[in-house]
Amino acid sequence: MAMARTTTLLLLVATALLVASCGAWEANIRMPTSMDEAVVAPLIHALRPLLGSGKHAGVACDSWVLGVEAHNVRDWKTVPASCEGYVGHYMLGSHFRRDSKVVVDQALAYVDSLKLTGNGKEVWVFDIDETTLSNLPYYAKHGFGATPFNATSFNAYVREGSAPALPETKRLYNKLRSVGIKPVFLTGRTEDQRAITVTNLRRQGISGWMNLLLKQPGFKGSAVTYKSGERQKLQDAGYVIVGNIGDQWSDILGAPEGARTFKLPDPMYYIG
């Protein structure tokens, strides 16, 4: 009997300590305040959605995001409203940066394994939006993808030329230039956005690319058709695509994909 009372007492004490520590954690939680942590953005939701407690049709938001990244959830238009907080915490906290680091670390290890010819024909294809430059300052004001895409307001943001560089991608970019692999940007941005895109990249310390390929006016095909077609042109010109990195599956699907592809996380929107 005494043993049971002692056990009960210990459980009560442990519970009280857990509640106190959780309360302190919730009281002290803050949004990132520097680019080293994440892009600064307005406070979003309280702690709860951080743990994936939001639901979408009975599915936890973390499971929904996993389905998106694995390309099992496709052709969706907006982030589920109940998952806005979860996606916001993921993007603004350390989790997104950690996941991006894992991807880029693998890319860097792959680069170190390459036996390069040094003939100037080896290239690496980069997407721009959510791969090289982050539009998180825009999406933080537009529901982290939970509200329908508005081309007018998004293009107005692009014209500001203020999108920050994604630090992990910039690390890969600089490594490639140091070993003689030529970066090629292949983006869904349109030709009329060339000047501001170049300005934005240079403002973020990104320069020395071989080419910047933008979508021509009047193109009606899918993103996969457009990007694979541009990669084919590179290959036909004698270039060897040793790597290809993007945040959308449509950035890396469609022959020729490149010798190795890398997919960065992006739960905010889907481009098919």
C-alpha cells in the first residue's frame, strides 16, 4: 500500500513538473529574429499547430505535408486552412532550414564524388522561386499558401526585387562555382521579369551564372514540358547536366532530368 502511495506521489510530482516546463516553453516561444534562423514575418499561430495537431479531412498536417513532399498528394490548389499554422511554423522555424540542409549536404557530398572533365561543359540547373530565392515574406502575408494564389499581388512582390536568398542553396551554388560547374537558372518566371530577377539575385550576392532561362510569352504547356524542353536544349548544345535542384517535382521530372536530382521542401504551393 505504501509502495502504491509513493508511486502515485511520484507520478503527481512528475506531471506537475511537465506541466510547468510546458507552460514555460509556451511562454517563451518566439518567432525567428534573424535570417540565420528564418525570414522575419508576423507572428502567426500559438504553439499547438507546431506539433501537427491541425487536421485536414482527419489527417494530421504533418502527414499531409509528408504526402506532398513524397508526391503522393498532387494537383492541390491551396494549403488546407486548418494547416496554415502548421505550415507557417514549419517555414518560419528551424525545421525547414534543417530539412533544406539535409538536401544540400547530400548534394555537396555528390559534388565531391564527381570526376569532372574541366572542359566547361558541366552545368547544374537551379530553379529560382523557393529554391534560390525565398518568397516567404510574401507568403507569410498570404496564409502560407492557404489562400488562393493571386498573380497580380505576387508579381508586384517580384517586381520589388527583395526576395532573400535561401542560405543552403547559396552554399551549394558557391561550391559549384569553386569547382568549375556552371550554374544555369531555369525558372517559371517570364521573360518580362528578367531585369528584376537579375537585380534580385545580385542583391543577394549571387552572380556568375552561365545562363538565366525564363518562360517565353505565350507558352501554354505544363511546367514539366517547359523545363524538360529547356534542359534538352542544353544537352543538345553539348552540355552535361550533372545536377538539378528545385522545390517542385515539376522542376526535376521529365527527361533529361540530369545525372542527379535534388528536391527541396516546399509545402506552400504545388506546380504540376
